[in-house]
Amino acid sequence: MNKRAIIQKITAKLISELEIYFRAAQFSRAEATHESNKAENKYDTRGLEASYLARGQSKQAAELEAAIAEFEQLGARKFAAGDAIAVGALVELEHGGESSFYFLGPRAGGTEVLHDRKEIMVITPQSPLGEQLVGKKSGDQPQLNFGGTKQPAKILSVE
């Protein structure tokens, strides 16, 4: 698979999400400072709640900006046969009778993209699945913890 194209799709999706967060944060900031949200009594917290929401959305936007920067700097490293799974690896994993694709990225875990009609999920080394896969190699058959249950899996490929 073309990892450079996958990285570009991940980056494009993150940029799209960032635009949504920017618009939402701007709306929340405007809502927080609008005169109609001025507290009418000490129990009226509409303006305060809107400002908390705006701050949370701005924080999420900053996290997305950092993720975008890291993916833009991430090279499309080629993993040779026998190389251990690390950041930048595209892993095909078989578990529960199904094959799944995971891209081990520096951030943005949970992001999903479609490439060559295959759904690819971004995981990070800090995620539960990422922690279990880092250092494993193609052909390994680890017992992976899914939802608190150990299940047999097979690493079909590491690209």
C-alpha cells in the first residue's frame, strides 16, 4: 500500500476536523461574550459554560494542529521483512477471523481513513492496542487484550 497517500489522507482528515473545531470555538466564544448570556443572577452560568466550551474546543484544535504537524513531518518509512512495529508502520492484523489495518501514528489515535477500499485506523504507541503491537513483527501470533479478554491474533504484515 502507498503509505505516503495514507499519511496524506490522515492529514487531510485532521485538517477537516480542525476547521470544524475552529468554527465551533469561534461560535462558542461569541456565545460566551454575547450580551444575552450576561448572568441575570448568581445561579445563571450560561456565559461561563459557553466560555468553558470554547476553551475546550480551542484546546482540541491545538491538539489537532500538533497532530497535523507531526504527520506532515512523518516520513513514509519502508519496513523490511523482520522489522519490528514502530511509529510509521502499517500493520495488517488478523483477529476474530477478520483482517484489520492499523497505522501506528505519533498522535490522532482513533482517526479512520479509507484507502484502496480498506478502512485504516490510526493507533498510537500509548494506546492499549499500540502498546501491545510495538516491537512485534510480521508473522508473530500474540495474545492481544481486546476489551479485557485475551484473544489470539496474527500479524499478517508490517509495511
